[in-house]
Amino acid sequence: MADDAPFYAQDAGRNLARKFEMQAYDLRAHLKKFIQETGEEAISDGFGFLTESDELRTAYIEYSTDAADAMNRVHQYLDAVADALRKVNLNTETTDEDVAVLFGGNRNGGKR
């Protein structure tokens, strides 16, 4: 291994965190659209407020709410994974710099 070779592929860690962050962002955009198209107001407009359609309308609203909640939990999970990966990357960079100093390097990645 060369003297200046990193122990951790920092760009790979950053890229992976970015990918999770983008997936979370995309899912959030889809979730907003889903809520607009299938929320209580949209469903009620589609079924109307006839007594005969009340049970079916209620079932659709419950399903829509459950689906939106599930999508929101996935969004939060993806966002949390991105945050964790950023923290791992930062901690690893700091540790690599500290180890480099122990072996005669400086904090900028070069030799003293």
C-alpha cells in the first residue's frame, strides 16, 4: 500500500450517503403527490358523501392513510441511513488523519 493511500474510500462513503439521501428525497416527493391524489379530500370528492358510499370511502381513506404512513416511515429510514453514513464517513476521515499523524504525516494528508 502506498504511503498516501487512504484506508477508507472516502468518496465511496460520501457517494453512498448521497444516494440514500436522494432516494429519501425522491420518496418524499412521491409521498406528497400520493397524499394529494389519494388523501381524504380527493377520495371524498371521488365518492361523494352518499350514505351508500360512506363505508367504502372510509375504507379507502384508511388504506390511503396507512400507505402514506408506511411511505413516510421508509422515507425517515432512508434519511436516517444517509445521516449515519455521513457520520461514519466523518469519523473515518478523522481517524485516518489521526493515524497519519501517528506515522509522521500531517492533518492535510502529506508528510511533515
